[in-house]
Amino acid sequence: MPEMTLVQALRDALAVEMARDDRVVVFGEDVGRRGGVFTVTEGLQERFGEERVYDTPLDENGILGMAAGMALMGLRPVAEIQFVDFLWPGFDVVISDIAKERFRSGGQYGVPLVIRSPYGGGVKGGLYHSQSPEAIFAHIPGLKVVIPATPSEAKGLLISAIRDEDPVVFLEPKKIYFGIKEEVPEGEYTIPLGQARVVQEGSDVTIVSYGALLHEVLRANETLKQEGISAEILDLRTILPFDGPTLLESVAKTGRIVIVVEAPRILSVASELAAFVAERAVDYLDGPIVRVTGWDTPFPYALEPHYLPNVRRIVHGVRRALGLVP
Amino acid sequence: MNLDLLARFYERMFLIRTFEQTVEAYFARGQMRGTTHGSIGQEAIAVGVLSHVHPDEDFVTGTHRSHGHFLALTGRVFELASELMGKKTGVIHGRGGSQHLAFGNFLTNGITGGMLPSAVGVALAKKLKGEPGVVISFLGDGGMNEGHTLEALNLAGAFQTPNIFVLENNHYAMSTVTERVTGGTFESRVRGFGLPYVRHRALDVLEIHRLFGEIYQRVRETRRPVFLEFETYRLCGHSKSDKREYVVPELEAYWRENDPLLRARRALPEETVREIEERVRRQVAEAFRRAEEAPFPDPAEELKPRP
Ligand SMILES: Cc1ncc(C[n+]2csc(CCOP(=O)(O)OP(=O)(O)O)c2C)c(N)n1
Ligand SMILES: [Mg+2]
């Protein structure tokens, strides 16, 4: 198996699906000639032509609206929003049309499209190149939300997202676009949506995370091991519909849970998972449900290292979950 | 030709260019990280236009590419350098970095065209409150294709607000040649919304100053909007990671040949140029040095649990 970065794996996924299915079209700002700001679509225009891989105007509303229309006509659009922070001029289409089409047409129409977009902090991008709005999308009935944490996941999940009959918001952790390499299966490779991955089995505490932060959790795990704490680490992968059974099974085993996300805390994915565990598994819990999150402020440029959860805060969260510190 | 005025303008233009080049050097050395958008090649517009502003009466909105606008307006190198370094002494205390500046009557936003509906609101409020002054808003050619930009033009046309829209058409939106993804012309769009439209090739800072002065006076008096398109060019990358593989060779050649900064420089006595450049280089170096020494913001103050 070839070694790939997350970006290469995404590119591979797009190429595999475009070669297999000529309904797949790829477009967005600067995705054609230049191959995207982060080079995810590099080489695709040369290979598949300007009709299937093209540059759009600077117009998110148009990009997403056209994607919706093309999906109605049976194509499989993969629309790129350059940074998810720039999606909002087109948010109306997402919330009013894309998410609701299947419901409001009584099931006659679906919009099988993918909105691909880099998200998250870690690149010193400041206010408009760093946000983590996954909970905002997850709050809208009718959307699926997916976030890979490794190159293999990026490929397997993106292919599944393209093949899905309904709209998928596919958020890519830009911090680890180039920093992590691993062997990625060749050709058609899928990971089913809706399934978390047990990254490491453990018995003392469950740690749930996704995206770039999963790797911070793995670093924190080194410290936990030295302290004799056995953590079960879950990579959520699909934010919605999230994998409830795997989560409950793990909490039933460990009795403790720490949820690590980089988004602002209030009404975050961490909040929803915490509520879910509190409702369904309170009898198994031996300690407080702990959230380690970003802060409830717009993303700060200078204070990014303090804003994002890090090893110190994750380890502290685990100690709190275990009742070792108040 | 008014050589004193030209010397004053050249000093500001050279300040902006030196600032941008210094930022490029900081990025190249890894002393600044993240992203930043330089305005090399477009300095004459910022300087020629904003030389007219009444700081107490007018309002100015910028874009993601607003170092030049900010410096033309305020001359505050230390505050801008501090902001880019994320220092507490920055324009907005290190909260924003390069794209998000706020200072007195000047506001910017990282969303292309994103300030424009607000700019119409500011102008309408001025009109309703019977206040003098106009609202000057910069935008880019790429930003002309955003829905909110077109909505803002319609609002200004419908409510006849004292807005001056200043389009800096540098032909590119990042790597996309804007013409290739634009239907019709900007002129017909703007006129379609009922706004007077003026186009000018931005080569000569004195000429820009004169033209804008006329429009500025007209809008101050009539309280009605005007749209002004400058043909210009950025002689640098879109942002720090840009290899500029997309440039149109003819455009590139024309503007290398006709760099408005060099044009102003050539028209000035050598002695004047030398004095200005030495002074500005010292000023910029000193400001960056002080910014490096300035403190970072305090996490305990900025990051607090809520509720
Ligand atoms: C709504 C939105 N979409 C995308 C971007 C990313 N982006 C930043 S600048 C830019 C190009 C802007 O082109 P133009 O308006 O011509 O201004 P210029 O960069 O040439 O000054 C793009 C695509 C953004 N900032 N905001
Ligand atoms: Mg432009």
C-alpha cells in the first residue's frame, strides 16, 4: 500500500470515484487550474477535463446552490468551500434547500452531494481560517457530518460520502493535511458512515475525539500510560449520525468519559455526546462527564495555543473524570 | 505638477511597500506564521483615495487586503506590525492578525465583500441622522461576484445613500482570473442598480487623488452613491504561499513596466527620494523592532469560561 498524506488520500478518493462514476463533478473557488488552496484537487482537471473539474466565481451561495441543482438532476457534485469559515454566504442553501429536500419533497428528491471544506485551528489563521462549526451543521436535520482523523479515514469516508444518497458535510482537519503519513488502501476503499473507530482499548476511562485533536489525545495518552491510566480511545469519524452503541459500550466498560473537541464549548458536539451518555448510561458512570473544548470566544489569533485543547488540558480532564483532581 | 504633494504621497506609498516587503521577509524567515495579503502594486489607490478622508466625519471599510488602506489612513506601523505578530499592542490587541483591523472610523473583514451591506447601513444611518460625511468602501474584482456585494449595490441605489464604492480590480481573485468566471461587465451591473459608474486606470497617484477628490466632493454634497472602478494590479502573491502560476503574461508585463510607485519616484528629485526612503526604512525597522519586543495578550484575560 502506498504511503499518503491526508491531502493525497483525499485526492486519491476523488480520482477513484471520478474514474468509476462519471456523474461525479468537482468544483469550487480555485479548485480547477490551481488544484485548490491545499492542492487536494491538483491534477484532476488535467485528468478529467474542465467540464468535470472547474473554477467557480467567488460565490459560495452560487457554488452550493448549483451543487443542489446538479444533485437534483442525478449528478454527484463534490463542492469545495475554500475554508469552512467562508461557507456562510451560502448557508441559506444548506439549511433551507440541501438539508430539507428529501423531507420537503416527500422523499421524491434527494440531493446526493458532498460539501468538502477545510476546518479547524492549528495553522495560525486567525478568525476566518480556524473555526470548527461542525455542531452547527449537525444541528440541522437532513445533513450528515463527517470528519476524518487519518489519511486512510479521509479516503474511505470521502468515497462513502460521495456514494451516499443524501448530503454530507465533509470537514477536513487542515492542521494535519500534510503532517501525518500512513499506508492507504489502493483503489475503491470505503469506511461506512456512522461508525466510530476504537483506536485503543482500555479499562479506566473513555476518551472520545475526532479530527486533528485525536492526535493530541494520543500524545496525552503517553502521559496517562506513565501514570498507569488505561484509556479507551474512540475516534468518532462520523459526527452525525454518531455511533451511539460504540460510545455506550465503551462507557459501560470504563465508567468514565472525557470528550475532547476544539470548537467552543457551549452547545458543541461534546455537549451532545455528554447529554447522550447522561441519558443512556448514567448507571454506568463512576465520575463526572468531562468536556475538554475550545473557549466561548471568536477564534483568537495570538492565543491560539491557549485556545486549542492540548496534552496538559486533556490529561487534566482525565484526572478530573477519574476523581483524582477536583 | 505639485512636487510637495507628490513627495508626501510617495512617502506614504513607499511606507506601504516597505511594510509589505518587511512582512514578506518575516514570513520567509518563519518569524510570522499563518496568512497575510500584501498590497504591493496597489499603493497609489490607498494613498490617493484616503488622502481626502475627514477622520471625524467619514467612515472607511476595507477588505482582507487592507494593510495599505490602514497605513494610508493612520500611518501607524507599530500597531499594524504588532497585530501581525499577535501582540497586545496590535490594532485589535492581537486578536485578529492581518485581515481584521478596526481603528476609529475604519473597519475590515475577512469575508470578501462582507463589509458592504454594513457600509450601506452606516451611510443610511448618517443620512437619517443628518450627519455629514461619506462612507468609502474598498472591494476586489472577485468580491464583485458575491451575492451580498450585489445586494449592497442595490440597497445603495434604492436608498440613495452617501456611499463611494472603490473597486480595486487587480484582475485576479486568488488564482482565478476573474473575467473567466464573470458574466457581463461590472459597469453594466453597477449602472443596472442605478449607480453612476466611473473607471480609471490607477497609474498616477496625483491623478487618482484629483479624480477621487471630485467624486468625494460630489457625494458629500449630493448624498448619493457613486461606484468607482480602478484598474490596478498586485505585483505580489495573493498570500504568502502563492507561486503566481496563473498570471496573464501581458498584464504582468504591462504593470511591471508601469508600477505606479516607480512612476511617482521617477518624477521626484533624487535627493528627495533618498531622504524619504531612508526615513521610511528607519521608521519601519524601528516599528517592527518595537513590535517584536512587545508583550503577547494575557490568556487569563481573554479566555474565560462562560457562563
Ligand atoms: C466569502 C469568502 N470566500 C472566500 C474567501 C477566500 N478568499 C480570500 S481573498 C480571495 C480572493 C479575493 O479576490 P478579490 O476580491 O479580487 O480581492 P483581491 O484578493 O484581488 O484583493 C478569496 C477567494 C474569503 N475571504 N471570503
Ligand atoms: Mg482581485
